[in-house]
Amino acid sequence: MAKKLAGHLFETVRVTGQGRWLRESDGRWNLHNFKIYSYERLDERPLGEVVAELRRVPRNGWKDVTDPYGELAKLRGDDD
């Protein structure tokens, strides 16, 4: 996997895999190890540019969203 990822060293990627977390005595969680099973390159364009592109697609509903950043945060579960 390291050889595959080497070609993407200066790109933004999302990795998936399995990790082991250890809880410290102060309650903080620290990642002990992580094995990457797969990865995907992420679009590095600014979010505003991507939202503008989405709004140009006919009948997809994004033109009606007044707060696209907030809506995306809800979709990701960032509002918890």
C-alpha cells in the first residue's frame, strides 16, 4: 500500500482501513496503529467552486439551498 500511496504523496487522499485506539488516563483517545486497506484521491477545489458547479446542474435542488456549507456539514454529521 505504501508503494501505491507514494505516487500521491502531495495530494489529498481519503484512506479507509482498520485502526486501534487506546484511551489515555486523562480520557483522551490516541490512535495506536492503523492499517490502510484502500484510498481515493479527493477533489482539492475550493468548496465554493464545487457548490457553484452543483448549482448549475438542472433540477438537483442545490439552487434552493441557502446555506450549502451548513447542509454539507449536516450530511457529514458535523453538527453533532
